[in-house]
Amino acid sequence: MEPEPKDTGADGNPGREQESNQEEKQEAASVTGQSEADRWVPRSCHACNSKRIKCDKKDPCSACTRAGRPCAFPSPGPRKRRTRKAIMADMASRISSLEKSLTKARDEAAAARNPLGNTDKETTSTQLRTASPEGTAGGLAGADVLVHNGSSSEYFNEVIFSKFIQEECNFEPAPTPPTTTSLCAAACSPFNALGILSSPSLAMVPSSLHPKQTIAVKLWNIYVDNVESCAGLKLLHIPTDQARVYSVIDNPTAVSLDNLALCFAIYYASAISLDNLQAQVILGEDKLSSLLRFKTGLEQALAHGDFLDCPTLTGLHALAVYLSALRVHNRGKGVWILNGLAVRIAQALGLHRDGERLGLSPFQSEMRRRLWWHLLTRKRRGGEDHGLEITDSMLLVSDVRLPANVDDADLYPDMERLPEPRKCWTPMTFSLITIELSKAMQQLDDMIASSSSSKVPREEARLRVMEEARARIEKWLEYCNPVIPQQRITICCSRFLLQKLNFITRLRWSLLQRSGPQGGFFTEENLDEALQILNLKLHSEDGLLAQFAWVRKAYPQYHIAMYVLWHLCTQPKGPNIDSAWEAIEKLFAQELCDESPTDHGSKWAVMAALKAKALSARERARRSDQEGGAAPIVCCDSLSASSLSLSDGNAPWASLPGDMPGSQLDLGSGECDWADWEMLTHMLQSNSTSGFEQ
């Protein structure tokens, strides 16, 4: 066989055509009298080319002349294109340079934080660092506290919580890392938030986890009655979403993954609202098993649908419902972080811009407003669990209109314009009240963040914000009928939250006006008001509100309980002491006690340690009375950390009485029996190392 001929010209000779073209170019150049370089079209100067602006190609060009910068043009001739290898080498060099710059900046920042030069990354000692910006009022306005734990840290900036840490928690113990067993238990818990970021399991089909049709129908009805109509969780449009849910129930294998995820979130929230006995009867199995299955179904439906890279509005609804229900058993930092993730996903979907400006229909715009404002209020409220004040002010600067106070029956997909807001109670009323409260909280937090020693926020300014919020909320409450459960809970929760907000912000203002909590802070009047707030009958003791009792555990009263416990530490005797301990024991037995193996968050760690210290103060006062002497009143500044015998060293809260495991407090020794603050460090260490597994 003869070899195949190479590329030839028209006459069959290899390369002849290329040589002919080159000769024609040279002949044309000789005719015109131009060199090869002169025939190339002039290019833009280097400056205009880099700025991507039009260049008139004069020397110098007019743009460079106006800017007063040197003008240089590339040499004439063909463009010199870099090879792929050269481009990659240049990129690698630039990335390496950036990495070196970042490393240098990080080392300089670490050196500034640690002037003693202790940069050992393997250290496990926990240190308390506080940053009080120059010019702040006693270091309280914008008080930042950072608890270091090796390479991990816990940050707090809420005024009362930060001040308590500064006053009481001076410690440097060696923390004990969590055991493998506890980590495995947390990872297997249905209350662990990490699974939202899980990868799809090819061996698991999400629809295979769907419950039986009869159970699914019951769970949907429970969701409508117990979840959707209370606690500011109005997210769905029942007439349209009901058809979507029943389509999934009818054939879960034929529906989209985001619709399947929404149904699993609804089932999970419905099961959360049931007590153990109700769950056993309705679900046909124990509550824990059902929660684990619904949670796994939601996570796998989102993972199989590639939710993080391809988010949908329905998938975001599912995530919002799930995170709201998950709070009942998990108030760890993972849930708070996922709230921020949900807000970022909402921004990716454009929810931070009003739908009308984006050309969407009135119905679509209204549904997006409900979801956007729900996410903002949940983000604002979730920071309370961790001693954080949200300072991004998205609640106050968002240009998205508030949802309308309308019933679902007033809305339908083909509507041309929104109806006028109703002047009566609707399922949206409590959500609108929640938004008003969140805005008031944000205004007050912004006042604190902007205060300084020369400009301390005045009490009159706080009262003005509170009165304005109270007037707006009372106007909504005029529409409520207290004999109807959904409207009754709106009245109870709204007035409770108003009273709580007024009390907590008044305490914050009190701290801002002083260098410490002494004088005017631990008073019988403040304690009496705090106990009134804790003892308000919101849910469990009111038969009409029994179906909403689950919401109470989602948001325990950390602020109020912390003040009461701190008061009991410093004033172990007084006319309200017995009532205070009764309220605290009830709080720990109901709202703060749970069978979940997951952690409760950093604030819970401080609460547990604070309760142990208050118990020690009470026991010391009793012993002093028995010995015939007056019990000393202990001031905050005189408290010191010391050892406390624990019945179970592996349980951080082992020194607590009540329903918690390992709860026997050893007070038999004659030593000083203030609570060992190492338990706080152990909890902070556990929270830091477990990440989403809190």
C-alpha cells in the first residue's frame, strides 16, 4: 500500500498553496510600499485596553491626556499570544503570591492578638479575651468577648451575656475533649443539623422513606392545625400547597425532589408538635424513629436535587419549615449557621428584592415576601441562643414590602392585583407582629452598637422605640378574639414578647450607664418582674393552647433565666427567693431538659454553670443560718472559681439537680463550694469541636 498523500495545493504539490499565498502577500506589500508591520491595524493603548474603554489610537490618546497618565501602545505586528503553559505558570505564580500575602497578614494579626508570642497551635488551654473599643461606655457598648480554645473560639457580643462572662468567668482550665461515643451519639441523632449538607446516597431513593398515605394525610392536617397557624410560621399558601402535598402523597415516586423535600419537612414539623403518646398512636411507632426517617428523607431529597447549587423556592420553603421545627431539640450553633445559609440561598433566588420590581405576578411576589421576612426574623431571633446581637440591619434596610394581612382564600395564582389588607385577625397577623418586634429589637441593638462614652443611649430613646412598637402591636391585637385558640396565642405571645423585650433592654441600658451590675441591677423589683415573665401561662397550663405547647421548647427564656440565676448567686436570701427557685426548677425541667444527646449551645453551658453556682450560694446561706450567723451577701466582684466535686466527670452538667443525668451535688466537704467553672469550659470545648453536631 502507498502512504496517504499529505496536504497538497491545487496542483497536487505538498505545501504549494501556502508558499503561493506568502508570495502574494510579499508582492502586495511591494506594490503598496508598506512593510509587513505597517499593514496591521493599530491597537488600543495599554491603559485603555486594561480599563476596557474606547481608545482613539492617537499618540498620546485623548483618554490618557485627560487622565494625565503616560500613554504607551503595543508594538505593531501580529498579537503575541501566550501559550497555555505560560498562562498557567503566570496564574500559579499569582496564586502563590496571594497565599504568601494572606499567610503574612494572618501571622501579623495573630501576633497583634498575642503580644507575648505564644503561637503554639497545639495548645488546649482556654483563655478569655475581651475587646473593649476605646471610647465605649465602660467597654459595654459593643462588648466583644472571645473565649479561645486552641484553634477554636466562641464569640459573644450580647450586652448582658458578655458582661456576665467578663465579671464571672476568669478561668484557664484544661478542657476534656468529647469522647468518641458521645460524638457518635450526636451524629446518629435525628436532631443533628449536619445532614443538610450531606451527599446523595445512590443506594437510597428518597421516596422510599415516605410514610403510608393514611399517616401522611394525618400529618398534613396536624401541620395545618399545630404549626402553620401559630408562632409566626405562616409560610405556605394552603389552597395551592395542599394540592402539591396530596400529589406527593398520591404518588411519591413521580413528583419532583423539591416537592418531596417540602413534604418531609412538613411531616417532621408535625411529628415534633406531638407528644410521645400521640406520636405512638398516630405514627404507629416511636417518635424518635419517625423523626429520623423524615429527617433523612428531607436531607436526601435536597441532596439528590443538588439543592445547594441549584436551589428552588420550594426547596427553600422546606428548609425554612425544617429549621423552625428542629429548634425544639437542637439550639446549637449549627442551626444558627444554617439560618444564615437559608438567607444566602434566598438572596441567590432574588428574595431580597421585591417581586414587583422583578416583574413577578402579585401572587408570586406575596409568597416570596412571606418567606423572606420569615427568614430575617428567624435569623435575628436565633442569635439569642449564643449571646449574639445581629448588627447587619437587614431588617431595617430591606426594600421588600411586608406581607399583607390577608387570608389565604384572598390569594390565587392568576390574580391581577393584591386585595386590600383585612382589618381583622388572619393567619398572617402573628407573623406581622413578629416582624414588628424584630424591627424594634434591631433598632435598640443598633443604638447599643453605636454608643460610646461620649454618647451613651438615653433611656428616653429606648422608651420611645418600645412605645412605638407597643402601639403598632396593640393595634393588631384589637382584631383578636381571645376565645379562639389561634387568636388567643397571638395575644398571649405578643404581650409576653413585648414585656420581655422591655425588661431585657432596660437591663442592658442599666449596664450601659454603669461600669458594672452593682446598684440598681440586682433589685427585688427587677427579680419580681423577671419572675412574672417566667410564670406567664402561655401554653401548657391553658387547655385551649395545648396544641401549641411544643413552641415553648423552641425558644427557652435564656435572658430572663440568666438574670434570675445571677441574682440568686449574688443575693441568696430575700422575699422572692423561694419563688425564684421554683421558677428556675420548672424551667430546667420543662424548657431546658431534653432527651436529645446533642448539645444545647454555649448559652446553655453558661446557664448550667450559673445554676450550679447559685445552688452553692443557697447551700452556703442555709449552713450559715443553721450555725446561727447571718449569711454574707456575695457581690459579683468577689466571686472566684474553685473546685466542685461532680458525681460524673464525663457529664458537663453532672452537678445539676433535677432531671439531668448524674445530678447529685457533693457539698459535704468543708471547703469553699463555689461551682467549678471548668464545666463551662468543657461545654464550650464540646460546642467548638462538634461543629454542626450541637
